[in-house]
Amino acid sequence: MRTHPTAPPSARRTGGMRWLGWAVAALACLAVFGLYTASDFMVMVADQLWSCF
């Protein structure tokens, strides 16, 4: 979505915030998927989860 150069600053800021939100979401997904490669970490998380029950 492009904004017109004479659009108010709040309209221009919205596009930047949307891009930033997508970037943060993508980094969070990469971090979670990266943790799946650390099998020791996943075993520890599973053990802690099961100890709650």
C-alpha cells in the first residue's frame, strides 16, 4: 500500500509500522524454528511441561 507524498504523517507511519510488525513476526518464527534444531532444548521444555501435570 503506497501513500501519497502529501498524506499526513500518521498515514505514512502506518506502512512502516506494518512492515516492522511483519519483520518482528518473521524473526520470532525463525527463532522458534531454530530452537527445534536444538534437541536438548526441546527435551528440556517437554520435561518441564510434563512436570506440571
